[in-house]
Amino acid sequence: MSDTHTVEQGEYLASIAKDHGFSEWRTIYDHPQNADLRKKRPNPNILLPGDEIFIPDKQPKRESCATEKKHRFKVNVPKAWLKIVLKDSEGKPLANQPYTLTVATLTCKGTTDGAGSLHKKIPIGIQFGQLTLDDLGLAWTLKIGHLDPVHDLSEDKDLIKGVQARLNNLGFDCGDVDGVPNPAVKTAVRKFQATVLNRDHPDGELDADTRAALIREHGC
């Protein structure tokens, strides 16, 4: 029967769909009773803990089969795409760099492309991983699905975590991602506004243009 799911940290639509027995997250996201959610969270991969999502009834699929014969059914097991772009302190891509990516029990090696990016399919629902640039000796712990939104910051001060995470990822250090709008956050926002928005007089305020630029520069 239908239900309401309350989002927890690290969840996204595909992982929620999987947990509720749906192979396609759009079945949930596109449901009419989730219209308000779609307006509030235009990116289904970026939800806020506490968001409520309507989970519709699953509709059984019927297939006609001959009796007294064996039948084989192929089940689609969806995966998520993990995309990461790596740049140096001057904003130049870390291109053609050998890397090692570990997600759950999956470990793969590859090389970043000319834009410093890598794309890998990973199992849905995995929340943590490890990325290492082998030649440079750089390593990061990945928190997959933990990025908070920033679209309606004026209405929900908890969304400051989304700002902090993006600033840190873009190299504008503002300290811990703790949801506290401290002076370090304002300083980092000023630097971002001066560097990315080319403002002569950056004020450190999280206005709509600044939030939009954060999403654009971060990629989500």
C-alpha cells in the first residue's frame, strides 16, 4: 500500500526507490502527489533530510506464458552514475591523472579525461567511497548522496550545509559542514563572489545569484 517516506541523510530518489522495491525512481518522483517535492527539489539526486516523499502502490506486471514450460525473465538492475571533476588550486583540470576509486567492495582504476573528470557506474545506495590520484598522492573520502540543496535557503536555514559543502569542494574553505552560518562561511562566500562572479564589492550574502552560481560551478 502507499506510504510516506521521510528522507534521511545520504538518500536520493534512486536509493529510496530501490529500498521500496521500484526499479525506476521516476515512478515515485513523477507521481502527482509529489508535485510540491519536484518544485522544491528540482534535482532528484539532491534531497534534504526531513523531506517527505509519497510512495505509491506498486503495480504488478503481467506476462502471458505457456504452461508446462520454463520461462526466463530479465530484470533490469539500475545503477547510479558517479561524476567527479578534479581541478588544482588555480582551477586547471587535473587531466590524464591515474586514479583508484573504491566504492563498497568495488575497486576500479582509470585515468581522468582532458577536463579532469571521471564517470563511473556504481551500485545504488552506496554512501561512502575513496578516491586516490595515484601519481600525485592525493586522496579524498567521498560522501555519496550527502550533498544538501540550496534552492530555498531563504526559507530553510538548514540549507547552509549545502552552501558549505559546495564552497569546500570548490576550494573556498569555510570549515566544517555543520550548518552554522559563521564568519568563515561569509568570508568564503566573499571570495567566491569576487572570483567567480567578478564582483568588485562582494558582500558575502547568499543571494539568488550567488546560490545559482554555486550550483553552476559545482555542477549540481
